[in-house]
Amino acid sequence: MAVHGSVCIIGSGPTGLYAAEEIRRQAPLVTVDVIDRLPTPYGLVRGGVAPDHQKTKSVVRQFEPLFTSHGVRFVGNVRVGEDVDLTELRRLYDAVVLAVGAAGDRRLNVPGEDLPGVYGSAAFVGWYNGHPDWARLAPRIPGPRVAVIGNGNVALDVARILALTPGEMAVTDLARPAAEAIAASPLTDIYLLGRRGPLEAQFTSAELREMGELSGARPVVQAADLPADVPAAIDPRDARRVKRNLDILRGFADATAAAAADDPRVRVHFLFRHAPRAILGNVVEGVTGLLAERTPTALSGAGGARPSGQTTTSLAVGTVVTCIGYRATPFPGLPLDDERGVIANVDGVVEPGLFVAGWARHGPRGVIGANRASAREAAEQALAYLRTVDTPRPGGSELERLLQARGFRVVDFAGWQQIDAAERAAGDGTRPRDKFIRIDDMLAVVEQAAAITEAGTVEATPEGTGTRTESLGPVPSG
Ligand code: NAP
């Protein structure tokens, strides 16, 4: 029997949109609204994926038809917990799926972590990607040395972005203030610290290889840090990637040995088996250094990165960026599983009718497509729940009325398309876009477009009042 009803998805990143796609595919009669607190959709694709990875960002083309032809509504600029409560949404929709990601930073838990000049990757990546939450971060990057902590892809992203030349930046959608700040920073050395060795690094090979393809920077790797081969003990699911990474790192080590002493490029030092122990400095000067302790060489689990007692490397750095993983931030009205850094759930179920998917469910792991599995599961859970609902709830039309009554300015997908067009136009044909980094500026574009439309409408219908009521867009007829 065909399923009817309404689902509200909170979060318009890849997980939320994979879930929307799945619901539309399995149950075309179910209405789907995707709420986002920003006027812009796509979550980490816009605010997390590195600005020089435009090919990765093109995944949004796969999602656009959801809004333009498959009847899913984008309900942007709506903050759940402030503009509307989760309890209200639960009264309006038959099921709710949380796809809110993991927007917080894990703590390093070493002395000096809160000094000015220390940034978590959520903040730092958000800043260079123009996320409105971090538009005012203005990180201290006095140069000439920066430490980036972590051996995952985010650490590679951060180190690479800091090492881009103005020419390389010019073809990215790096937020303009970030591009200017990085270009103005006299960096010579970036230290990439892993608390374990090259075998345990989480890098994917394509991202690691890129570090050797930068025009203004070169990787520095010591051959002595690299094992001769991949040991048999390694997880077979990882063996190919690790072997490829070792080959790439060997190439870097060869190039390091052959590099001229006066090579002017920024050096990106891979410091394996260096566990951070303290960040040095004071509140006035900010960060002045980092102390790291060597850890044992044997292949070990993350907890095995214990200090060897062998001290210490001291690095004179003016900035530290920790890229050691994300955690979910508290969601109003819901308990957090503090240990796992996720919204408390049992196999994706928070409560009957309330589901969670993606990084908010299982923690921050995997590339974009890896979130499809838990998104599909949440979609199936929501649809199974809908089958048990006797009296369908009003859905999005009632939300529209509620938000209008409260005077909130909702941005629908057409509104986002206007913001998108304005950003692309500001890119001047070379940059993919020049991002708005303030919500007010985004809303001004939507307002302006509405005013133009309204003027046209008023002219065409002289009896009209010209008063605009912002619509969430058509309710899908499906
Ligand atoms: P990640 O891959 O889990 O890497 C986190 C790193 O932080 C690990 O090297 C970890 O070391 C280290 N770490 C954790 N706690 C630490 C501590 N207390 N001290 C020192 N080091 C510590 O996480 P991520 O880099 O944030 O990436 C998150 C996910 O997004 C990953 O699945 C990643 O592949 C994906 N991503 C993909 C791309 C891409 O495809 N281009 C780009 C960005 C992100 P241990 O291993 O020892 O715990």
C-alpha cells in the first residue's frame, strides 16, 4: 500500500539530501521538507569540502533536481530551537530525521589549548570556506610557522590551503577574507603532526598525492620515518591504501633528499609519531610554540599512541590548528551521547518518529558518499514509522503559516538560486564564486530579487497591493 504523510529533515547536507532522495524514490506520495538554519543548502559540501576541490563540490548537481523537479522543499534560514522548536516540528510532521552533522571540534586536552592562535578544524575550515558562523574568526596567522595536528584528510586540507599561492587560490571559492589573510601571512614552514606513524595515518591517497603537486610548497618527509613495507598485521581493508600512501611518502622523501637548500617553497613537514603535549604562549602574545613527544614505532590502535618517555620536539609556531575529528554539538531538546560525540540514539532511532543519520548518528567518518547508508536507513525507518501513523499531521503548509506568523524570513530554493547566481557573478569568470559570508548579505540578495519581481507584479496588476509574503514554495502535489 502506498505510504502517505510528511517528513521533515533537519539539515541539508549530503546526509539529509540522500535521505530525501531515498524517501522520494520509495514513497513519492510522502511530502519532504528539508530545513536548514542557513539560507544556503548543502552543508559540508559548501562549508567543509576544501575550496580547491571543486570537482567534489559538483556533487550538488546530483541534489539540485530534488528541489527543482522532485517536489522536495528547501526551508532555509530557519533555526530549529530558536525560530521553531523540535516539539513543534514533531507536531507538524509525521516523522523527523536529524541530519545535522558534527559541527564541533574534539578537544586535544593539553595545556595551552585555549590560547589565542589555537583553532579547531571546524572553526578554521568554516572560516576559510566562508561559513557565516566563522566569518569573524580572523585567525592569527603571524607566520612564519604553523602546526597542524592530526593525520587525517582534514589536516591535509588545512595544510594545503595554507600553502596555496595566490594564483592557486584564484581558481577556488576560498572566502575572500581568508584568501587575503593567507596570502598576507609570511609562511615558510607548516608542521603536520601525527601521533602515530605513516601506517596508521588516515589520509586517502589522492589527497596525500596532492601535497606533492603544489606550486608554492613541497612536502618534507624523512626516509627514516617510513617502514620498509606494509606489515601483515594491517587490516586487509586498509592495506592497499596504506601501501599506496607509503609509495607516495617515499617519493616525497626522495624529493626531500634531493631538494636544494635554497628552495624557496613553503615546506610542509610530515612529523610522524609526534603526540602534542603542550601549547606554549600567553594570552597577550598568543601561541609561541608547541611541545610534542615521540611515540613508539609499533603499529598500534589509537590508544596505543602512548608517549615513549622520549622527549620532545619543540616547534616555534605562531598558530596551531587541531584537525583531530569532530563531534556533534548539543541539539536543543535532545540528549548528547557525550562519549561518542553524537546525538544519543539506538541504531539511528532517537525516539519513535524521530531518527538521526550521518555524522550526528555515527560520528565523523567517511567521504561524502559514505553517509548514504545511514541516510537510507533513516529514510526506511521514517517510512516504516509513517505506515503506523493513523492521522496524518499537517506538514509543511502549517510550518509555513507558523513561521510567517512569527515574522521569520524563510529562504526557499529559488531564494538560494538567487544567492548562488549572485555569488557566481561576483566570481568574475575566474573564481567559481565569491561567497557571501554574512547571512544578512545573503538575505539582501533574496530581498532585492523579490523586490524586482514584486515591482514587475505590481506593474502587471495595478490593483495589487505590492505586499510580499514570502512563500516556502509549492507544496508537492505528489
Ligand atoms: P580522521 O580521518 O578521523 O583523522 C583524525 C586524526 O586526528 C587522526 O590522525 C587521529 O589520530 C588524530 N587525532 C585524534 N585525536 C588526537 C589527539 N588527541 N592528538 C593527536 N592526534 C589526534 O578525521 P578528519 O581528518 O577530521 O576527517 C573526518 C572524515 O572526513 C574522514 O572520514 C575523512 O576522510 C573525511 N574527509 C575527507 C576528505 C576528502 O575526501 N578529500 C576531506 C576531508 C575530510 P589517531 O588515528 O591516532 O586517532
